[in-house]
Amino acid sequence: MSIPAAGALLGLGKNASSRIYGPHGLQITHACHLTGNFNAHLWTCAYLFADEAFWAGDKQGEAVLKGLITERPLQVTKKGVDTITGVNCVKLAMSSNSYWVVPASHDERRYAVSDIDPRYAKGTATEEERKEYFGAIQRELGEGGAAAMLYDLLQKNLGDWHPREVPVTTGLMRQKKESLRGNFQWLEPLLQSGTLPANYGRPNRITTGELLHYVKTFRGLEYATDESIASFLYDDMCFIPKLAPEGNKFRGSNGGPRGWEFPPLLDLRERWETLHGGQWDWHNPEIDEWQRSAGL
């Protein structure tokens, strides 16, 4: 897994890409050198290669990482010296073998995610194939290949491309799935299975009490309320705030419980993909309408 800011350079090897930048290139392997308090080594850094140096679940480091990628000012702190402000020139590339690498939000604009082809990985290719493949790379590097590639990159016409035009890849969508938080984390498994945790009369109906009970089982949502769930469904998932049949809430007859009537499953999946900016990996695409809960 690789999340490159200058992805083409990663093909040159872990050290070669930072070596191109001379004294302004740096490779790190520890999280404290990426998101720690003391960061004077980033003051003159133009290209930073972080090799297995960040855990996507580090919420404290997440804000530091985002600021390093997008903010122009750079707060530089030396040990025992007051913090000063410099200019952030860092171009960041990350690589990891982990399945979840970066905290990617549904509207992510910072990370370009590429899955590296494993055909020459150890255990996949024979040692003879690996020797031939990596040997050719090392020979190219030894004969000025890094400088030649830098020249080619500098001559490349990017046209009207802008760094904010992050490519939507399978890798990026996977990072978004692994990074689901808040109300998104309980809705996604329902859209995957096409089944509400407890039906009320119809496959697409659930009482507010049952839904609230289900939502509270997810981390960070222990204090969820009917109001917070409603805000999510109305604002993010485009539920209609009216009573059925015009909207997505119903009242039980003869004093029965109130609840939610979910829109068609395919409509909600389409809305989900619009929010997340790409095609989602649906495990059961053959299920195209809401199913009754088990035992009902």
C-alpha cells in the first residue's frame, strides 16, 4: 500500500526518491518524526518519505498530518527552543503494508492512494525473477537514472491539472471504508446486508427505539440520540423530514411506536456513493431491496 505525494518516484526504491532531493530529502520510519512535538528536521525538508511511520487510528497525529499536507505555514519546534514559524515545503509520500493506512474522510482531498503491484514481492515471484527485476533498477540508479527521471518529471507538461484533483482509486475507496466514523459506521453494514436490525411491519421499517439501540452499539455513539440520528439521515442521506407516505417517518396505529421508513436500498446506496465520491465495494450487489430480519 502506498499513499504517494509524488508516486512516480516511489518506483525508484525507498531511499532513491528522497535521495533525488539531496539534503532536502528525508526518509523516516518512526511516527514521532512525522507527527511528534519536535520537528526541526522538517524545516528544510522538501520531500519526506514515511515508511511504515503512521497509524491511521492515531487521532492526535491525524490533525498534525493533515496540517503538514495542506497548510503553508509550518510550526517548527526544536528541543529546548521556542517554536518559530517557517514555510512548509514538504511533499509527503507514505508507504505501508497495513490494510488501513490513512484516515480518509468521505470527501477526502489530501491522499492519492495507489496499490503497488505485488508481482515481484517475496513469496510471489521466484528469486531469479526478483533478482533480474530489482537488479535492473539498481543498475539504472547507479548510472544516473534518478537524475534522468527527475529531469523527465520537470519537463512533463501537467496542463491544467491541480493537486486538489485527487484520483479516485480502489485503494482510496478502501481507505474511506476503513476510516468510517460517526453515523456512517452503522449505516454502511445495513446497506451491505440490505437488512435492518429489527423490522416493524415492513422490511424497510424500524422503530426509533430499535434503531437507537442499534446505533449505540458502535464506538463513539454510546450517547447518540434520536435527534442526532435524525440530523444525519436528513442532512447527509437526504431522508425527507415528513410523515409517511410523503416522508421517511411513520406513526404506529392505535398508539403504536414511531419509527423510520428507509428509502429503497438502491437509492440509498447511490446516495452513499455520491457522498463518498466513488464506487463502493458492495459485498452483496445481488440484493437490491430491503430484506426481512432473521426470524421475522
